[in-house]
Amino acid sequence: MAAERSARAMGTDVHVIVVGGARLADRALERIADLESRWSRFRPSSEVSRLNRAGGAPVEVSPETITLVRRGTDAWRVSAAFVDCTELAAVVAAGYDRSFEQIPADRAEPRRPPRGPSLIGPADIVVHGTTVTLPPEVGLDPGGIGKGLAADIVTEEVMAAGAEGVCIDIGGDLRVDGVGPDGAGWTVSIDHPHHTTPLVIIGLTSGAVASSTTLKRRWRINGEDRHHLIDPRTGRPSESDVVFATAIAAEGWHAEAIAKAVLLRGGVHPFTIVEGTGVEALVVDRDGAVRTSPGFARFTDRSPIRSFPEQVGGGVST
């Protein structure tokens, strides 16, 4: 028997499927809520918020937050510095200064100069025992890495507790393990933000899928389009010709890091970063053309991959 549960957490929709125990499905949602209470930058009492207020002083945090910081640094390394958990000031400067559902779709505010790239990054964070020290004036933004890592942690804990299989989907960051409800592996639909027909269907037995896009989580300030994906090279929202990317990896935090990096790198050589890593990726450019890394087909069973040429111009929605 498979138990399914849904909730709202980490600023997005969460869906849990556990094969072999309704109690474990409930526990999974509770654990995701617990991680949100530790990691949300919008909760003043969270450990991440305490770190961001510390002004360069060490802060005692839980083992989960130590792991979050370490994975944030790992993401920076595996993404060739395209994913930077210390870009909070740039994210806020772009207008993502509150929980997304509270951001006005269009607003005016005093103009301020754009924040450029920072010379301080994840490599400057100090982890010592049970404390974390951020450089002064640096803020931590868990972002998608937090969602992917939460899916990893909860999947591993549910399987260790005796589940036969589990699927954790946190806003499109998905981690699976064990058997699916039909006793076989897991079937995963990769969906384009603007279309109801999937781009492709893939099969997984154990692993993670994450997608990143500039077509959602958008708003306007002083008539200018903004979104939440910051390019660390400029400190501003990405202007990449890739508008949607998906990565398949062993762990959710890793899939999230690569999906974002592939998108930010752009469409000239989008898959160079995954060569020889075992990670595979798919990209959609602003004209709707779809490309995949050479090994992506091993997850598709030769199923067709759709393209959407009518998407010319990369139209946006909020």
C-alpha cells in the first residue's frame, strides 16, 4: 500500500508518497516542516536567520544546518561557482525580499544601483564543530539547495525507518528510492512551466530530479522584469538564453545545483559541466528548442522528447 500526503512548506507545494506505511508519510511531512523551521530566511527564529543577523560572529546550529552549509559550499564547487548560497543581498536587491506569495506582481520603489558580483563566497564560510561563521555582511540563502537537501534527508530517514519505497517532491525537486506503488521503479514527468504536456517521461529506481526556470517566480519593479535566479557573474537576474533546465543526479541537492548551473551558463556549451560526472541534463531555450546531454536517453527508454517552438520570446507568467 502506498500512502500519499500533500502540504505547503518551504514556500512551495510538497508531495510525499511512501510505499509501506501511512505513519511514515505523516512523519515525512513533519520532518520537512522541521527543516523549514531551521532553514527559512523568512522566519526570524530560524537558524539561517540567526546566522544572517550574527554580523560575522559564530553561531551554534543543529547538525542539519551544518549539513546545509556544507552542501551549499559543495554546490558552489560542483557548479563552477554558478550556484552561490551567499548571494542573499543580490536576491533581495532583485526584489525577492519576502516570501514569494507576498511579492507584488508589479511595484514601484526608489531606484538603486544594481549589486555587482561579490568577491566573498561560500569558501569563506567557517564551520567549526557545531558552529558556523558567515563573513560580515554576507547572508545565507538556502534557496533550491535547501529544497533538494530536504528531499534527500527525508528520503533517507523514511527508508531507514522501514519504508519499501519513497518519493519526496518539494516544489519540483524530487528524490526517489526503493519501489514505486506498482512494485517497480518510479516514473517521473518533466513538465514545462507553460505546457500541460510533459517534455519527457523518465524512469528512476533511486536518484533525484530537479528543474530550474526563469519562466516562474517573476515580478516587475519600476516596469522591469525580475526573477529569482541570480547570475553570480553580474549579481543580477539571469539573462541566459536557456529558460528551463532539468538535471538527474544521485542526490537532490546535486541535481538542483547542476540544473541551475546549466541554465545560467547558457546554450552555447550547456552540458560541459556534467561531462564525466554521471549527471545528465536537459535544457529548453527561449525559442522552445530542447536539447539533452549525451547520456540522458538512458533514463527515457527512448521516449520522445517534445519541443515547443511557439514559445518564441520566452513569455513570462507570475
